[in-house]
Amino acid sequence: MLENYVPILAFIAVGLLIGVLPLLIGFLVGPHRPDAAKNAPYECGFEAFEDSRMRFDVRYYLVAILFIIFDLEIAFLFPWAVSLDQIGLFGLLAMALFLAILIVGFIYEWKKGGLEWE
């Protein structure tokens, strides 16, 4: 019974080897010459000028909501379209409800100004 798991374990071992071996070789062979500039904390190439625990503008979250709206819509529309003939009217109504909820989120995003790029 255990011989059925040998290919799976071999696949995992080869995958780990391919993932870890180049990192290990690079660490061992690569030059180690740290200096003050390499060890300094940075933010986009220059010193940080604000606290890292500052509050974010709400537009960051609105962009995230917009991404989720369109990402979920596409992710669920493809399988639904493929199986529409099997799920029938119930599937059509369920997708209509789903899209209605997404439209409400899209309208919220629009009203909050998340679609205006300044």
C-alpha cells in the first residue's frame, strides 16, 4: 500500500530540491560584502520620512474593493456560463442575485469616488 505514495514523495522531494538548491547555492557562492547602504532600511530608495504605522487613505481600500468586485465576478462567471444548461433557472436566478450584490458594491465604489484617478 505504501508503494502507491512513493511517486508522490519523489515529486515532493524533487520540487523541494529544485526550490531550495538554487537558493542555497546562491547563498554559499555569492559575495558577502555588506556595507552601510545595503544594511540601511529604505523606502523606495530613500530614507523613510513618516511613521510606518500611519493611517492609510480610504482610496487604497476602495481600490481593493474594486479589484475584488471584478475579480470575483470573472472568477464565478466562467464556471457558471459553462454549466448553465445543467443548473437551469435556479442557476440563472442565483447568478442574477450575485451580480446584483456586485452592482451594489460597484455603485458604492462609484459614489465614494474610487473610480476617479487624480
